[in-house]
Amino acid sequence: MEVIKVEGLGKRFFIGGVQTKFRTARDAISDAFIAPFKRAAALLRGHATGAAELNETMWAFRGISFSVNQGEVVGLVGKNGAGKTTMLKVLSRITEPTEGSIEIRGRVGSLLEVGTGFHPELTGRENVYLNGAILGMRKTEIEARFDEIIEFAEIGKFIDTPVKHYSSGMYVRLAFAVAAHLEPEILIVDEVLSVGDAAFQRKCLGKMGDVANSGRTVLFVSHNMAAVTQLCTRALLLEDGSVAMDGKPYEVVAAYLARGVENQAEWVNPNPDSDAEVEVLAIRIRDDQDVLQPVVNFKDPFQVELEYEVRAAMRGVSMAFQILDSQGVVIWTSEDTDTPHVRDRMIMDPGTYVSTCHIPAGVLRPGRYFVNTGAHIPSVRIITGHQQVLAFDVSSVGFDMPAGRQGVLAPKLDWDFRSVRSPEPVPEPQL
């Protein structure tokens, strides 16, 4: 049975001529007086004015049609700016669509931006009851699940504190607990889970799996491709404001990861963040002869080289990269501070640096791999991050394992062989 039906959906935003700054009456009078002079000056410079400035628009998405059946777990994937979050806001009735129609059958529980659906002046307890009432639940139903919600959110002693005093992590934990435990027929979850710590993310993914197994419907936006392939029964790829692909999660994830990422040995950051204290300038794949190489042989070692700029004296900076397979599964994460002499370095002065990771032969099985990279101060904060910036292949040269051998990695490991006990000699028959 269809529980969500979307036809010709589009959302348009005005991106020019909108005044967002707080304005006083004095500002309004002043603007009215000087506006004609500003307009005349703009016309002399050849710039458009008036209505033309107000009609500059951008479509977050347009012409989107799809349906979701009861019990499906659908992942929405796509690059930043593809319209995923806006789509969920429209489906959650937080934002009105510009065109098209939506039919939804059932109660919708949504977890989008931090703070969505909570009143900052109310306590955690009061917000739980408020959200339940919005979902159409009776007080007795909410009370029956209240203790479970608080236990899941791990904020027991703060439940009677106004949520405006909560940290972002506390906010997310309570918001997810409310959304998942008040039993909406449709659960909509955005990438907001990334605010929580790793343990809580795993806990949330487990709960979403429970929700899905109970026959309820889930719409899930995430950059965690492994979670999409493991949790979802179907995935949609949003690209340039439209649905570019609708199919099995592993097929959609593979297509998304390959989109716009060519097989290459070097990525040079086209738009370095000028405000970042540390920024990745480039990442390179080199073979064991120190040559840039987009295809490395299974039998040969290779290197991952990170070039980065430190713009202010920093202590405790760690440069990291991740290797992902074609399904988005993170094979490993490695950091330059894993090596003791790098970890023990003192304050890094401003300048350009290179950190190189040496990878032994015979680890990654033949196939295509993607690279994420970034900088952070462990257990403190992320400084910068870049997703799927590089793709490279591992060839089958030197790969002599039996066909069908399973496993993400393919290391050749040493084995011993010895006899533990010899069989007892068989006595000769007596004549």
C-alpha cells in the first residue's frame, strides 16, 4: 500500500532582494529617502533594479515524482545542495511546495535540523508531551513510552530543564528518541544524526532498524553510505534537483560514489576554505617508485600523500584519510598521528606540510576505491573535511587467491602447520 505519493513536486526559492536584517522604523524612513538615489546610481552603472532584482530564483528541485510503500526504508543520497533536506522539509509539511502534489497516509515523525519541533522555553518533559500531542497521541500513550524515551536519550537528570540550555548533542538525543519511540507510521530522519557521538549514532541506526522491522516506513538522508546500504531497502539519488536514479541501495550508492569522481592519482582542492586554520591542499596516490599512479597493483605497496596548509600556530592537529569501497563502506581510517614521532610533535607553525602514509602490498583486494580526507583535533573538533575527492583502482596483478573468496580485505597471512597427536598404532592381529 502506498503511504507517500509525490507527483511533479518542485520547490523554488528567491535568492535576491530579500531583507533579513532587523530594521527599525528609522531604517525604513531612511531607506525610503535614499532609495531613488541608489536606483539612479545603479542604472548609470548598468545594473538592473526594482522587480528584476526580486525575481532571481533558484529551484531546489523540480518535477520530482515517486511513491513509497508501507514498510519501505528509503535512503535519499546526493551531494550537498542536491535538495535532499529541502525535500524532507516539504514532505514533513514544514515547507510548502511551489508546485506539484503530495499524498501522505499516516502520522509523520521527523528529525531534521537541530531544534525542529521543540519549543526552547519548554522543558524536555514538556516537549515530549507536546510532540506526542502534535502526532495525535493521547496522554496515556505518551506516558506509557516516556521512561523508554528518557532512557534512550540518556538525559534523565536534565529532563525538567528548558531545552534552550541543552547542548546540540542532548537536543539531538532527545529529539531522535521522541521521533522514534512515539510510533509514527512514517519516520523521516535527516543527516542531523552526525551531531551525536559515534556510539549514539550506532544506537540510532539500530533503533531505525527496529522501526523498519516493525513494518513502519522510514525516509533516511545520510552521507554514511554503509548505513544506507545496510539499513535501506531502496534508495533515490538526487542530482541537479531531480531524481537521477531509483533502485537497489548498493546500485544507487555505487553510482553516487562514481558520479563526478574520475579515476585519478591526484586531487587539488579547487576551493580551499580561507577561514579554516588548517586546510587540505591536495591528496595524491603514489606507487612504490614515488610516481603518481591512479591504478596500483595488488602485489605492490603504495602511498597516500596529504599536502596541507597550517595558517595559525596549532597544537594537536591530526591529518586523516579514509578509504571507502564501491558500496561506501569505510575500509579504514588512518591519521598521521597514529605514528608516535608524529603524534609527539609540538606546536605546528604556519606553513605548508606533507604527511605520507605507506600502505603495504596485498591488503586491498582488486576493485575501485574512494578517498575522504580532512583535519581535526582528536576528541575536540573537526577543522575541515572533504568527501569522495579521489578514486583509484587496485588491479588484479599478483592476486592469486581462489575465485569467490569473500572479504573486504585480502591480506596474505602466514600459517603454521603441526601435528598435535599421532594416532595410536594398530596392534597386529594374533595368529
